[in-house]
Amino acid sequence: MHRLMRHRGHEVVIHGRDGRMFRGVMDGVDPPRGVFIRDGFGRRRFFSFVFVAAIFSFRGRRRIF
């Protein structure tokens, strides 16, 4: 099991390499490619690991990637 999968269902913040910030609920992980989150509008969005600079969990405000 990928270590990010234990955060599935938790609220997360994704900081992109270009400085943008995305909030949502961790929905799934595709280990070689990236992560899926559900945003506030119910859409499922994919973020490739190339785009992601850091992922923070709202629980304890710690960095998980």
C-alpha cells in the first residue's frame, strides 16, 4: 500500500510548483503518476507528482509528501 493512501478521506492542501494552492479531500493515489482529490464542488481532480511541490494534511498541519 502506498504511504499516501493512509490519508485517504482526509482534508489536504496541495501546493503546486507554480505557487498555486488547491484544497480538497484525498480521494485516491496512482503511485507512479499522482494523486486524486475531491474539491469543494464535488469534482475529482488529478495532480501529477511532477506538478506537486508538497501535500499538507489538515490533521496536525504536517507535510505528507
